[in-house]
Amino acid sequence: MKNIELKDKFIDEKTGIEYIRNGDYYLPNLVLADQKKIQLNKYGHLRLEYLKKHKKAEYTILFMDNKLIDHLEEVQETASKRVEEIIQSLKEKSNLTEEMKNTDQLYWVGMMNNFKNQAEEIVLKELIYV
């Protein structure tokens, strides 16, 4: 048998991917580009988990195109703003005032929790689980 000398690395002409020899095998030299780091809030985490479990193709495309972080950042900012807007709107419609916070605190807290739950329900259906 001839002893064939293997190259340490080569580039596939069809794909443009570089391969590096590791023992008797060639492995693709794939490197992710540097990504900015963000702190995900509740809505960012929920969106990420939803994409991973239910929208695998969309998740993979966003990840490979290096757009996943930007997408999650946009979703969480939009969701947070939308929740605040909805809470404010519900508060105005119900005539709930800051004075009520001092006079009937339990009622005020209960109503605010109710408004927050309603707002989050809307946002989850509009932005997160789509």
C-alpha cells in the first residue's frame, strides 16, 4: 500500500468551508461571529424557549444569521413597553387613582395585579407566542 500524506487543512471549493485534520478525519472549522451580550428579561426568555421548542426552523435561521440576539432584544423591549401601555390604559379606564393607594391599599394592589395579568396575557399572545 502507498502511504498517502494528508494535508493539515484544506478549503472545499464548492462550499468555501475550511476543514482541519484531526487524526484520520477532517472536521469543518466553523466559528461563530462574536455576538453582543444582553441581559434577557422574562419576555426574552419566554420568546427564546418558544422558538427553541415550537419554531425550530426560525430559531436556527436567526441563530445562523447571527440575528437571534437582536430579535430577542427587540421582542423584550417591545413587550415591556406594551405591558406598561396596557396597564396605564386599564388604569385610566377604571378611574383608579394614586389617592386610592393610600385610602384602600388592598383594593388598589388587587386591581394593579389584575391589570398586570391582563396586560401580560395580551402581550404573550401578541408578541411572544407567535
